[in-house]
Amino acid sequence: MAAEDYRISETTAAAYTKAWRDDNPLGELKAFSLSKEAIDAILETNDTANLKIYFGKNGDDVTLVYLGSDSSGKDLLTNNSGESNIYDMAQPCPSECDDSSILNSD
């Protein structure tokens, strides 16, 4: 499928994020901001077809562990040089929030 097939409208995105805030399954946690540099490094790895994100905990904090996967869904744990290609650079909202966004307001 083309990227356009996965695109959603602002209205749909706002409805999804409001439903999340209403359910509040992870307390105050609303979103994560991901490092472009880390995403670029993942996507540059041979055979990367998807960005996969796992939920994790670092002490009491919820975090995201992200890496690439191939077209069959297999995790790509290393980059082309054999180094780890797994990242935890997600910044949570709160505190990294855009309070003016329709995705973060009622």
C-alpha cells in the first residue's frame, strides 16, 4: 500500500487522541516525541520496511523501544555495521506537549 493509504484526517486523529485521553489507560501520558535522527538511522538499515515500537518501562516510567522490522515483521536488532539499532529516545507528553494542537485538547 502507498503511504497515502494510511493517512488520516486531522478530525479523525483528534477523535482518536481524545478517545485515548478519555480512557486514560496510562495515566496522564498522552504522547511521545521521537528523535528524527534515530528514526533516520533505523530507516537507513538494509531491509527496513517498517518502524516498530514496543512499550517498555524504565523504572516507574513508561517508555518506547523502537527499531526497524523487515517486510515479514522480523525485528532488525542491528544496523548495517552490526551495532545495536534499537532506540529509547522518546520524550513523553507531558512534558513534551503542544498544548495548542487539536490532538492535545478537548
